[in-house]
Amino acid sequence: VMVQRFSMGKFEITRGQYRQFAEATRRGDDGCFVWAGAAFEKVATNDWRDPGYSQDDNHPVACVGWDDADAYARWLSQKTGKRYRLPSEAEWEYVARAGTQTAYWWGDDIADVCRYVNLGDLDAQDKFGWDRTHIKYDALGDWKGQPCHDGYPTLAPVHATVANPFGVFGLLGNANEWVADCWNDDYRTAPADGAARLVGADCGLRAMRGQGWTANASSTRPAFRLKMNATDRRFTFGFRVVRE
């Protein structure tokens, strides 16, 4: 794959940026999957304003679905007169790898992950009382926190994470990030130019890249992929945009 020229946001879209869009377009919401004290549940009173933990307008927006993220990019394009959109999977991974050939952009050593990534660690475990070997994160299996401290029990402000060699912050952790592609199980139909795959068996399922602040270290690799319902809103789900 040879990606074409594009610019990617240095940071995930913040709650403050999303607020401007939501207020201008009167964007609605219908709750968010959050930690409800004993399990993950969809709570009608939680949304991007209150994802179930403390944050401010400098944190990545959370509790947004694919449709919300796509609508934000279209609104920003209209507002600025420039072409903004969600990145393709290929573009996202290209930037996340940042010219490296190792498992992570800083190297292969998983023990260093808390120095560079805001993920599920001892800080998150202590805040929520999560059992690192038994708690379930929906259908993704056992949540296994990393035995280290990244300094943030939940989301970190976008400027507080560590930039990769391309100068982009928070790609591997902090918030999961929606990308443009319909979900495909493999890369056999992937365009050679790195464009998003917008045809699939069910475009109600969309690809998501990066991981959130509840993730285990092995899933924060640049190659890790998730498929999610486009309408899902969860307390780790955010996004960033690219500009053509």
C-alpha cells in the first residue's frame, strides 16, 4: 500500500472541539456504555458531556459513535472550507508506525508501554477496583491490566500523552479511534493507494484503530483492529480527523 499525501491531526478531537459541533448542529445522543459500578452497561444519562469519569475540554471526546465522528468531519469541512474526513485504516496505521518496523514505535519491549501509552494500568485498576484477571470487557475477553503506572487512571489530556516520531500524540492509547472503513475481515480487497474501503458485507460495522485507556498492552500495537457497530457509543470511543 502506498498512501497518498494527507495531513493527520496531532491530537484526538477534544471534548471542547466536539462541543462546538454538537451545539451548532444540535447533535443528539442516546446514552453511552460506561462502567456502572459492577459491570459495563448502557446508561441513558451518560454521553460525551459525562462519560462516567472526570474530564474537561482538553481531554479527548468520548462516548461518540462512528456516525457522530463522520458528521463532525463533514461539519468541520463546511465550517472551514477545507476537506476533513476520518482517516482510512491504512493512513491510520501508517502514522501509528511512524516509519518503524518494530512492534511499537519505540521498540519491541512491552515493559516500556506505560512510558508512552495511556492504557489499562494499575492507576485504572486502583480507581475502579477492577480485578485484572476476572473482570470482563464486553466480548473482548478478560481485562488484564498492565502492571505499571502511566499516570492517568482514565483519559489523559491530549497534550499530556507522548508524541511518536511523526509528532502525533495518543495514537496507541487514550481513546479508541474510529476510522472511515467498513469492516473487512482481512486485507484482500484493500486499495493499493491506502483509501478507505467503503464497501463491505455490512457497513453497519466499522473499523476502529488504536486502543483506549482500559486496554491491555498487547492490543495497543499499531496492527490491532476492532470491528464495532457504527452506532456504538462507549466511554473509550473517540476519533481524530485528517485533512486532504
